[in-house]
Amino acid sequence: MLKQLFSLILLCWVGLAQAGISIEHWQTPVGTRVYLVRSPALPILDLQLDFAAGAMFDPADKAGLASLTHTLLDLGAGDLDETGVSNRLADVGAKLAGSLDKDRASISLRTLTQADKRDVALNVLEQVLHQPHFAAPVFERERGRAVASLKDALTRPDTIAGRAFWSALYPDHPYGRLSTPESLAALQPEDLRQFWLQHYNAANATLTLVGDITRAEAEALALRLTAALPPGEPVRLPPPPAPAPARVLELDYPASQAHIFLGMPAIARGDPDFFPLLVGNYTLGGGGFVSRLMQEVREKRGYAYSVYSYFSPMRQAGPFQIGLQTKKAQAGEALQVVRRVLDEFLAQGPSAAELKAAKDNLIGSFPLRLDSNRNILEHAAMIGFYGLPLDYLDNYQARVQAVSAEDIRRAFARHLQPGQLVTVTVRPQ
């Protein structure tokens, strides 16, 4: 019976994905942009508030501030200490979560839609948004944890390689600004409070709701959550990252394997070349065992267990990256193969068979990306935060299908220049 029920729910969601997602949009009187997807199939509401409060907004002398501020938001707020926050949510079966990246800080809530349970959960979220404590004892504990965690991460070669890669890609841009044990240790509770006031404000927020809720209920809820936020203003973005000079970094570390990253800043969210790059990258290094990199590096030569490539669109030009691990003695040979595969793909693009396989996979798997409230929330929130067209999901499969091999060659030529790649290798010298 349970299997039959699960299958029925899955079929409903897949059918919804294939039929398209209707996104309603408006703006509250205090300037918050709101996005709503009504889905009454289950008595659940998922919502997410996104603020332009990611790590790129760390002051130059306070790297790590955005992350620590985000961590402390739900560790005591309003009339609740950190235990009270978690207990009150558990009492009504609700879950509060969050994430932070370079661009945005997200706070999400999942709750049942029965009025008595939803109101309790929303009350907790209100307090977290409007009245975080940033209490000194909690701050001291979490700052200590952050320092200890970073010190531990800095003993791992993949972390060392990743940090060197981002610093080299964005030497003069906040995307390349990374926290250190020293920068974290210098932070104070008042730094967190000021960052919260500046960035967690109504004009700097987008709210996305998905689930069993009417438009009228969503409008009232949006007012409830945002009216008491600091009014503020949308943050100003820094100038876009300038092209970084090509660099080859060889970092000495006593690891059993060499960790290799190649890439360069490539594409911002909303760039019209996204779909040609997406389809083309499936053939290059995004398609698992059918990708050229996997075939040449692993299958034919056994240089690596895994090798991949991807584009990561961000508010400003996010990176293109190739990554792999290999035996330290064969790092040079593996890197030569990777560069050759990339050069050949830039020159030739995909074959007709490769193009068809990429489209079939991307189109065929797309409905599964929208098979739950939470997955729809993730995509709708991305649309809202980055200002993408409301019909972005409806047109996704058609835009993939429309990509030609020539589109891919031209897009890759515009966004990737082999002579400007940053290469980082961490291995014993």
C-alpha cells in the first residue's frame, strides 16, 4: 500500500513537471519580491527567504562574517534560546534550514499547513528573522567551532587546492576572498549585528513559497514575514571580475594523490549562452562515463577514478572548472590529456551523436528535478533571486532541444580561452 501511495505521488509530481510550473510574482510594500507556486496536492508549505548576504559581501578585513552571521541566526531569537527554537519547531513537525554561498544567504522552512501548526512554525521564523540574539556565549562557541573547522580543513589537499583555485580565479574580486583562522578570530558580536542590519533587510530579500496555500494567504504571509525586517536598500554589487591572468600553481603537500583544478571565470546567471554551455559540457565532462574527459582520462588510460567539468553560473561571472585526482607520478601526463581533450572540443564541438545523447539525457531527466515541493522551491527561488524569466522552467526543455553544435562551438569560444586558464596542482614536489 505504501509503495502504491508513493508511486501515485511521484506520478503526480512528474505530471506537474511535464505540464509546467506556474509562478506568480509580486512585490510587498516594503520592497520584498515574492514568488508563489501553488501546489495543493499535499498539506505542506515550503518557503525560502533569500538575501544578498553571501560571502562576496564580507568586508575585506572580515572574511567569514557572512557565514558566521548566518550560522547564529537561529541559535536564539526573540523569546527563545537555541534549544527553544529547535523544540518549538519539533513540537509541530516543522523544519528550519539554511544555506550560504558566494551570492546569497538562504533561510527555509517546511511546515504542515494546518493553522495551529503553521502559525507556530511561522512565529519561530519571524523571531529568527527579526530578533536574532547574537548572544556572546553562543557567539564565542560558534566562532571557536568555525576556527577549529577551518584549521582542520586546511590540512586536507582538496581544500588547499580549492582555496588556491578560487584565489587565483578572482584575485581582485570578492569571490576570491576567503576566511582564515585569523579573520574569524577577530570577529565580534557587533560585527554580526551590523551585517544583519545591512543585508537581512526587506529590500534585499526575495521570498519563495511552494505548497498548499492560496494567493491571499501567501500575500498575508509575505507581509507578516517582511514588514518587521529592517527596511534597508538593495546592496550594491562590486564591478564584475576582470579576466584573471593565466597561472600555473604547483603547491607542495605530502598527499598520496595529486589534486588538479583547471578553469576560469566564465558565466553569470541569465547569460543567453547558458543552454549551449550546458548541453556542450555534458559531452565534455558533465555526462559521467559518456563524457570525453572520462573516456580519455579514465577509461583509456586509467589516470583517474573520476574527472569532471562544469559551469557554475553566479550573479557575476562564475567559474568553469575541470577537476580530477590522480597518482602524483602521472599528474603531468593526466593534465596533458585533459588539455588536449579541451582543445579538441573547443575546436570541433560535439558530434551529431554526442549532441543527441546530451539532449536526450538533459530533457529526459528534467522532470525528476521537479518531483517534490522542495525541488520546485529550489528552482523557483533561483529564478526569483537571480531575476530569471518566470517561464524559465516551462521553456527549459525546448531551449535545450534548440541548441545546435554551432551554438555550442560559438558559446564555448566566447567563454573559454585556453590561454587564460588557471591551473592548480597540489602534490609532493
